[in-house]
Amino acid sequence: KPPTVNSTGRGRGVDRQTKVAFGNHPATVDVRGKTTPKPVKKKKTKFHSNLLHNPLANGVGLISDFAQDFAHEVVDGIKVVVDVFDDSSDDGASALSLEDEDWFETVMAHLERDNHRTALKSLLSFKEEQRLMATVESRRKLAESLLKVADCSLEANKTNVAADAYEEAHAILKKDKHSGDNMKLALKGCIKCNKLRAKEMEGAQDYDSAISHRTKVYQFLDENNRTAPACQQQVKIAHLHAENEDFAKSIVALSEGIQRLHKGVETIDKMASCRVDILIQCYEMQAICYARLEKWYEALERYNKALPLIAKKDGYDAEGNKQYNSMLIQKSVLLLTMGNHRLSANTISQYLKNATFSQQMAGALIVDDFDHALALDTSAATHLKSGNVDKAISVFKEHLAFVKSLPNSDVLKSGTLHRLGCLLANKKQYGSALPLLNEALGIKKTVYDENHKSVLDTTWAVAATYHSMGNKQKALEQYLVLMDKTNNVDDMPVDVAHVRHCVGRLFFEDGKICQAIDMFRSALSEAETPDKLQLKSEIMLNLANSLTAIGEVDAGIEIYDKLLRGKWLKKTKIPFLSRFNRSLALLKEGELEEAKGILYQIGENRSSTAKDAKGKIYLALGHVAAMDGNVDEAVDYFENSFDVAGDDISAMARGKKCFAMVQMNSGQIAEAFTTLEEVLEDISNSSAEGRTVNILKAETWNVMAWAYKKDGDLSQAKNFAKLALQIYKTELGEKNPITLRNVSNLQLLLLREAENLETSEAKSIIDAVKYELEDALGVFVEMNGMGVYGLDVASLKINLGFIAVWQKKPKKARKLLRQIQEMNLPSWHSLINRSVVLEEYVEALEKRER
């Protein structure tokens, strides 16, 4: 129905030009920036272009009462339609037949119903008619119709249809020399649609499809001689290849971009600044890709090309300074990876000086927070590589303070806590290291999955620190967590063989030798690869030690000999430790001469690799010399042992303790006390802490208890024995073999004290001693699988036998003696003599009882 005029004199329902032309369909904006109204549905009549050429023929009678300005709006609105659909020639005559015009009208009808793909197919079928494409005007008409379909499709978010329509229009217009603005519009549409499709594919992580669309964008831009935007697309294509981890293709794409940027440019100095920015970006991305391919020198070359370009940029403002320093940090990391630690240190120092100056002048960093954190990490690493651990710790403390000041920095903070904790643990500052490592582990468990590499890596560090501190229970808990993850994590950051080896060592130190043997054998099965030869040799050495401890000396010696035949171990401590432990096994078997021969041979070795092992060797030679009665020779070896100890407080203390024992045996009690007091002073002044220090104190107090006993002061002997026992119970546990032996030693002191008392007074003491010794015996018998603690069991039974004699219980004494005689004790051991004395006491008691 025609519009009517309301009481205000304005057209009711028709107040905008687009409504006159197309009814109530709202106008849209196409890629050309023009207002494009949706076409109105019309009755099916033949399309006559001259109706549009003479708009007043149908409309003047209807709008005669309208204001003049509104009439102009109508005419202007209809001209929009003429611009798009006018198929007349310059003289006003139509170049298309009525049938062809109907075809185009049908296409527009599909658009009215939002059937964009159908409209496109109809136009493409028109294109296939060769006779229809013979004239310039028909091709122009088809191209403009395709642009119309493309615009409407794009407005309806049908990007694929729009892209196909724009590309078809572009292909048609490309054949005509005078395509004019339509060619630009088609090109612009092609670029826009392919960018949209690329972004969509990137969001879906379909990088191959995204690369295809970005490549089209590059080709369209390059065709239009838009070099800088085209090369930006090459950078994006390279990035997508990198997302696919195809770094070689990424490098090729960047190389093509670099070559295109240099086209038509004589020198870089004459290159436009927009091109230089892209060139720098290409070099930086190439450096990263080469680094991912471990082509370090090619990566370094790209950094060396990019940095001077940044420095030459006009203005070199704060942003350029940021870019330069950020790349300087990356270069330093690369140099560190290449092993060029000195140059890496110099490069990162250059940045840190710039950063300090920037903070002083502007109060802010010149790079992003992450880059600055990376710079501090790199600086610490260069100090570590140069052996300056204290400086590295200082830098990590600065790093930790920095990341704690940042918001949402849990990942950075946990990494710094981990590294700083590991360094402090390496310096044996376990009390300072453990809280940092536990804090790092707590953060990582909230940030990552429990099977994440970072969580497992820190779990390993916590376990190792507990182990070094002597907290075996806590260490074992963390080790077992790692072992439990073995079957659940494909790429364990920690070597399973290493974990099992550590668990085996824990069992060995806790006196659980059989469990230790099982764990060492399990670890050995995981260490058969060529890259684990060092670890394998350490596991074999500990396995041999364990077998020797349970009496399987021949099996242990066989492993020692196998290690000595390993040529790959010549420059390690393993051969020296194997010879040393083999000599101890021979001593255990009573082969004194062969054992001494091995020890003398090792002691004369001047190799620097034997230095760490020599301390133990000198101690063993000192003991052998003392057993032979060669006091002066023993003293020389003990002095040599703490001369080679260096900063090792454990080796120093044990050497001096052995020296004090020789002094006591030679009657120099006062001198022995002086030496032991020096040991305690050395321990107090050392930087070591935790379990190591406490155990050394307990060992020293034990020797002092023995010295007071020899000096006849049983009261002081008991006091020092009790001090030592308390530390062993705290650090090792009440059922540890070392703790149980010290329990027995204290009871012997009490027995010695009871000998000087009246029978009535001594009875309560001896009864208490008996109960303590029986408890210790029960634990040793329970742990004595495969005869590991046979000597401890024999010693306790001998002591209980003497108590039974004192209590006048000949049957019990005889039973204990019979059990001792059934044990296969080494003929050279001192327990043989004690059992002989016990037998004499038992026979005398039996004789009195008869």
C-alpha cells in the first residue's frame, strides 16, 4: 500500500529514504563503507531497469503532497539501488535480455530470504554460460552482483559464503583493465574474510587451515604491492608453523618475508621504518626457532642482526629501549645454553646495569616483569657456572624478593623458591633450605596437577633434603610418593633408578639390610642404559656393601672386582672405594695381610680423583696399624686422614676421634681429652647443621665416655653415654641398630658401677640392665634376617649370660652359652675370647651349685 500523510504532514510509516526504497528492512554497512539496505520483497514481475531510471514515473503522484526535502530523500534513496543494479549502457539501453534480467532478479529474491549460498550458486551458474560472459558489461554486472551477495553474507556472519563471493568477484574483475573501485572493494573483501577465517581457525587450533587463509591474505596484499602488511602476514604464518612445532617451515616463511622486505631497497639504512620493525621481528622469531631446533649459532647470528637494527631506530624511545634489553636477555640465555658462560655473564651484566640506571632515573623497569625475572635467573646461573655459589644465592634472594612483589606470581615464586632451596641444601644449610622447598611444593600443588613435572621435581628436592638432614621417615614418605608416580607419569622428571637407589640407602642406614638389597637390585634393573653408567656403578657399590654386611662376602667381592674392571670408571672415585670396601670385606673374613696390602697400595696412589676416598683409607690403615700395635704408624695415618679432609667436618672429626682413641690406648688420657674437646669446638664452629652435626657430637661424647671409663670416672662416663644415647634416639630412632648398641654400652657402664655395690643395692640396677638388654636383643633378633646382626646378637647374649651368672641362674647362663657356641663367629673376633670367659664362669657356677 502507498504511504499516507498523517496529521503532522509527514508520511506515516515512511520517514527514511531506505524505507521508501526497501520497506521496513534496516540499512547495513558493507565493506565499501556504503549504506546497503536489504531489498524489499516484491511481486513477481519482470524486472525493468527503466522503472528505476525514471523513479518519478511511479512515485510522483504519491508524493506530490510531501515536503520538498523529503522528495529529495526519496530520489537519493533510489539512487542507491541504481548504483548497484543499473545494467544499462551509457546511452541508457540495456545490454542484457529480459531472461537474463529475470535471472538476476531471482538471485536478489534468494538474498531477500537470506539464502546467501543459494544466491551465490545461481550467480556461479550464470558465470558458466560462456555467451553471457562475453561482454564487459555482463561481467561487470555479475561482479557487482557477487559483491552484493558477499556484502550481505558478511553482514549475516556467513564468512565462508562472503569469502567465496568476494574471491569470485575478484577473479572476474581481474580480467578487466577498467574494473575501477569494484576491484578495490573485492580485494578488500577477500582480505577481510580470509583474516576472519584465519582467526576462527586459530581459535579452534586448526593451524593448518589458518595457515592456508593467512597465505591467501599474503598473496592478495602482495598482489596490491602492500609490502609491509603482506610481510606481517608472513610473520603470522611463521608463528602458526611454530605452534605446530614445525620450526623449519617457520624459518622458511620468515626468510621469505625478509627477502620481500629487502625488495626494492638498496640498503637497510634506506628502508622504511615500518619495514625495519617487521625485519627485527623476523630476525627475533628466527632466533627462537633456530634455538628450538638446537641450532645455536644460527640463532645467535639472528640476535646479532636484530640488536643493531633496534639501536639504530629513529628516536630509540622507551619502547625501543625495552625491545633492545628484552632481546639482550634472550641472547644471554642462548649464550649460557651454548656454554659460553663468560660472554653470557657480560651480556646479562650489560642489561642489569641498564636496569639499575632506569630504576634510578625513572623508578621503573625497562622490560616486562617476566623478562627481568629471566635476567636474574640467568645472572644466577652464570655465577653457578663460574663456581660462585654464594653470589648465585644472593641473586636468587633478590629474585625471590622481586617476584613476591608481583601480583599473580605463584609460578615464578615457586620456581625461585625451589632453586634457592636447592642451592642452600647444596651448601648443607638444610634448616634454611627445607622451609623454602616445602613452600615451593605447597604452591605447585595448588597451581599444577599432582603428576606435573614441576611438582615431582620439587618433591624430589624435599625428599633429598630430609634425607641429608637425617629425617629418614619424612624422606622415605616423599621417596615413596615418587615411586608411586612411576607407573602414572609418562615422562618422569626424576630418574626412577635414582629414587630407588636413595630408598635403598635409607634402608641400609636404618639397618634394614635385606630391604636395602631388594631396593638396590630393583634400582639396578632401571639403570641399564648407557647414559646411566655412573649411577649404575654407585648402585652396584652399595649392593656389594649390603651383601658383605649380611655375610655374603664372596658375592660382595665379586661385584667389587667387576667394578674394578670397568674402564669407564677410571676417572671416578668408584675404583678407590671398591678397593677400599673390598679390603674391609677381607678384614671381616680375617684376611688381614691381603687387606693391608690393598690399603697400602691405595694409600700410595697420588691421583687427585682418590682424594675424597683417601680420608677413609687412611682411617682404615690407622686402625690396622693400631691393631698391630704400631702406635706411631697409626697416629701418622690418622693425622693424614684429617689433613686431606679439607672443609669436610665429618672427615675431620672422625680422624681426630681415632687419634684420641690411640692416645687413650697408649695411656695419654689427658691428651685424649684435649683432642676430643678440639673436635667439639670444630663441630660448633662449622657451617654444617642438622643431623650431621648432632651425630658427630654423639660419636664424640661416646669416645669421651670411654675415656672417662678408662680414667676410672664412671659417673662422668655415664653422663656422656646418656647424652650420646639421647641424640641417637632423636636422630635415628629407638630401634636403629646404632641406637641399640649405645643402649647396650650404657648398660655395661651400669653393670661396671654395680660391681662396686653391695648385693642388695646392685640387684635393682642389674635387673634394670637385664630388661634393657633383653629388649635390645629382641629387636636385633627380629631384624637378623640372613644373619645381618649376628655379632650384635652374640654380644648381647654374652652380656646376658654374665648377668645370669651374677644372678646365680646356671641353667639360663648355660642356655645362652650354647646358643652363642652354635653361632658361626669369626675365629679372629674378640667375641670368641669373651665367650670363653663366659664358659669358665658358667662352669664355676655349675660346680658351686652342685
